[in-house]
Amino acid sequence: MTSAFLDRRRPYEEVQRAARVKREQESFDDGLQRARYDDALSHCQAYWHDAVLRLCRKTILADGARDVLEIGSHGWAMLFDAATPTPKNLHCINISQRELENGREKATSRNVNITFRQMDAHALDYEDNSFDVVFGFGILHHLDYEAALDEIHRVLRPGGKMIFNEPLDMNPVGRLVRRLTPEARTIDEAPLRGKHLRLFHERFDVSYYPQQFLSVPAGLLSRLLAKSPRNPFMRAAFAADQVLAKAPGLRFWFRKTVIIGVKDG
Ligand SMILES: C[S@@+](CC[C@H](N)C(=O)[O-])C[C@H]1O[C@@H](n2cnc3c(N)ncnc32)[C@H](O)[C@@H]1O
């Protein structure tokens, strides 16, 4: 009874998803206006940015990962450089041609070998068990979480890892900044809420690295008072947040989180 009901609904869900993917593609091909949003939050993330990149590099390159997929390229450009070479087989997919072109230009200027493909993350054109790691920055919240996580799980090898850095919905200051900068986002994007987090736990063994709690109001203030985001005030907020991130119940009130999931080995 239930499955017949779900089967009848499926074509409608697929039509809706296709329309959503098209809207995302058009938004990123046209280019979003992110300057005001990025500027408002520039001081909040200064120290966090380095810490997140360190964690991502360590997680992606652990255990000699060879086959790596980035969804919603081009975060690889922040992670890999002369000191940290790109994994042997790095694939980057994006639904937007413009975003892919940006990635290709970066790869050419750095002389690194990356396979770029235009692809919808809800329907990955890869065999089951193809990758050691799948990663991305600020991409899952642009997708239908359930369909995308199914695909990520499918293409990961047993014991493989996913690692994504995504915004959380509950942080009140983060919400306010999002509300004040509508030009910086697509109409379909949905920062992580409890109902989405459950979908990760159903598929993976999950851990979190929350970022920016006091750093968000502190960052807005610091931006008005100081030129550089790297100042003693922001360093203190960063240190305090690292302690607060360990408090049970508080981590989902941070502005963002890295989410790491391991597929059963
Ligand atoms: C907020 S941007 C993040 C871009 C990049 N990861 C970064 O950190 O700068 C979201 C990206 O997701 C891509 N995207 C949206 N929907 C997609 C889909 N269904 N499949 C693949 N990529 C998609 C967009 O084109 C865009 O490049």
C-alpha cells in the first residue's frame, strides 16, 4: 500500500527536482551577487577558514585516498597546492557550465590534472563504489538531501568518506544576515536542519565540526571596528567557540558545520 503510493508520487517528485536543478543551473550560470553577504561575514570566518581547510585536507588525504570526487566544484583550489598535491584521480562535477569553466581555468593556471564534468549531483554518472572520498563546500544545501546522499553513498567504496562544509539553519545571526542578503542565494537552497541531519545518520557513521557561534556577532562588530579580520578580539571568539562546540546541544546553533560520514566497511 505504502510503496504503491510512493511509486505513484515518484514522477511528480522527479519533475519537481528537474525544475529545481534547472533553476540552480540558471542562477549559477547567470552568477549570484555574493559580495554583500561575503563582506558581512568576512571577519566571522577568518580563523575558522584555516582550521576547516586543515581538517578537510587531513580527512580527504588520509589512508592514501586515490579516487576523489568534488561535488559543486571548485573547493579543491583552496585545499590543494604545491605543498599539498591534488589526489591522483580528482573529478569535479557541477551543474553550471560557468562554474566548471572557472574550475578549468584554475586547473590550467596551476597545471594540475582534474577531470571536470557537467553533471547533476542527484544522478551521478559513476559506477557504484568508485570513490574513496566525496567532498564539497556549500553544495549539499542546494540539493535534495535525500537523493544526493543516496548517490554519494552509492558511489563511495565501503569504508569511504564523505566530507562537506555546510551552513546550519538555526544560528539566529546567520539567519538574519541571510535574510538581509537575498541576492546572494538561490530560492531553493536550504541550510541544514534536524530533519536533514537524520538523513546523514541513516546512511553514514557521522561526526561534526561546528564553526562560528560567538564568532558571528563578534565578527559583525569587529568588521565595524577593525580593518583586519585577524585581530585579538576575533582570536578570543574563535578560542571560546572551540570550547562551546563541545557543549552538548549547542553545536547545531553554530553557523556552519563540517559533516564527515563514513560508509560501512
Ligand atoms: C554555493 S555554490 C558553492 C560553490 C563552491 N563549492 C564554493 O565553495 O565556492 C553551490 C554550487 O552548487 C552547484 N550546484 C547546484 N545544484 C547542483 C546540482 N544539482 N548538481 C551539481 N552541482 C550543483 C552550483 O552550480 C554551485 O557551483
